[in-house]
Amino acid sequence: MGLVARAIETRGIPTVLVSTGRDLTQQVLPPRSVFVNFPMGNPFGKPGDAAMQRRVLCDALRLAET
């Protein structure tokens, strides 16, 4: 996804990658990324944990503003 994010950024659209794999993120170097320490496939945390999901989303949106 980091490679896709970079291609989208070249068109002037800001992107933020929510990543559960720090090593993979460092290899593809997306323009912006938020690392979360959750299992792969759960980048916004446990299903039904709306408070955590909101925090991750808000962090990603704040990063997109920069």
C-alpha cells in the first residue's frame, strides 16, 4: 500500500497509511504513516472498540493535515 500511497501523492492527494508492520512500512516508505501495535488485519484495533478506532482515525487525520 505504501507504493500506491506514493503514486496517489504525486497527483496532489494526501495519504496516510495505518500500518501494523513497521518493517514493511520502512521498506516502502509511504509519505505518511501511523504505526499501530495491533495484529495484522486489525489496523484499527479490536472489532467493536469504537473508542480505540476513533483514536487511530483521529491520529491519521491529524497527520494528513501536515
